[in-house]
Amino acid sequence: MNISEYENSQETKFHGQGNFLFNIYLCSIPLDFTLVPAHWHNEMEIIYVKKGTGMVTVDLTPYKVSQRDIIVVLPGQLHTIQQFSSCSMEYENIIFQPSMMMAAKGDPCTEEFFQPLIQGKIIFASYYPSGSAQHPALSGCLDAIDEVCKSFSSGYQLAVKGHLFSFFYGLVTSTGTPLPPQNHKSLGRLKEIIKYVETNYQEKITIEHAARICGFSKSHFMKFFKTTMNVPFIDYLNEYRLIMAARLLTLSEETVSSIAAETGFDNVSYFNRLFKQKYQCTPLQFRNRN
């Protein structure tokens, strides 16, 4: 199960079909999960907080978010969603391909905004708190999309696209002009190792191997990862594996030993100990509760 499958396992309010690449997911922290691990994708993502408080990080910048706050995650941006302290949070996850907004060559919207956005040549601010000047226009578009997706009446695709265009207009007017992309040297290498963990967490991964992927010595890699992610690499790797194991416990009927092996743990006792430290219960107790 990679991060895309992990995200798509959440409750789906609406699934896009064919060339209409638009999805809304309703998620709850910690009811569904306590953490969405650091990842990125080619789609654009809008996180719209409905209730409670949580923490969202975009390109290593953390934001404490609460009811009606909006987070904009652009294609390729590294991001994570997690529980804040002992708080709970319900949020709407809107994911779509910017390409669905693009027209033929010569269209100014495509050439000035959407094509550069997809190519990573421009960015917008990530955080729009409920009290900000830009919030009413942006939240109005998202609320209107919610209304449209309650009934899916004839022509709803036109309405969704129209509100998304208005949302982008709100982003543009909030910054005056789109911002140039940030030059964060560590992000590229960090994304390489995170993507490697995401696709190979079932296999044996050593610090030496991870360091080679980044082109670092072992000691430099350990310092680099701890500095940028605020957690040692092995702890991050085990955290990712445990999250995937928790999902398998709720989505499958496989044995605990099979799930431990499938998520990269070659010692069941070690897996059980780490799992209990994280979730305050055994894997079987977790399965029964969920």
C-alpha cells in the first residue's frame, strides 16, 4: 500500500470520472488516523478544516490549523497532516488535477497560470486562516462546491470548474502576482528518500542505503534528516511502517505476523512492542477497536 492507496482509503464524498479529475475526501483525526506521512503528488490539494484543530506542514513549514482554515498544497509540494496534541480534527480533502482547468494553446489562463503552476515555476501562499482578508472569497468557493456535490445535478462539472476558477482568482488577487518558487536545497533530496521509503518500506532499508540515495555519507545523512524532519531516519521509517500496518489491520483479515512482514518488520516481537508504544494497545486490540 503506497501513500496514494493510503489516502484513497478514506471516506470518499465524490470521485471524479474520466477526464473530470476531481475528488473530495472527508477525513477525521484521530478517528481515521493520527498522521498522514510526508508525501507529495502531481495533483493540487486543498485542505478545508471543518472542526477541531490539527497540524499541517507544507514544504517543511508547519501550520497549526483550526475550524474553517484553508491550506493550499500545490503540485509537488511536500506535506503532512497530523494530530495536534490531544485535539481532534475533521477536514475536507479536495484533490484535483490542474490540467482539468487548462484549455488549448493560446489561452491566457493556461499560459499565464496553470502551465507555470504545473511546471513548478510559480507558487501561491499555503495558509489562509479563517480571519484573513482572503478567506471569505476562498471559503465561499469551497462552500459552493460542497453544495454542488450534494446533489450532482446535471451540469455539476460546469459549476465545480467555475468555482475552482474563482478560487484561483482569489489566490492570484491575494498575492497580487504569483510568487516565484522557493529554492530550498534540501527539499529535492528529502523528497527522494521519502519517495523511496513510500515505495520500498516493505524491504530492508538501512541508513547506509538511504545515505547513498541522497549522495551523503552516513553521518551527514543522519544529521541532515534529523535537522529537516525533526526525527531520526529509523524512527521515521518505523513510524511509516506502523501507519501502514494499522491500515492493513483495519482493511484486511491478514494475521499480525503476516502484516508485520508485509510492512518491513522481520521480528514480530519488535513489531508488537513498537506498535504498542505508538497506539497504546496490541495489534489485535487495535483491530477489534477499529
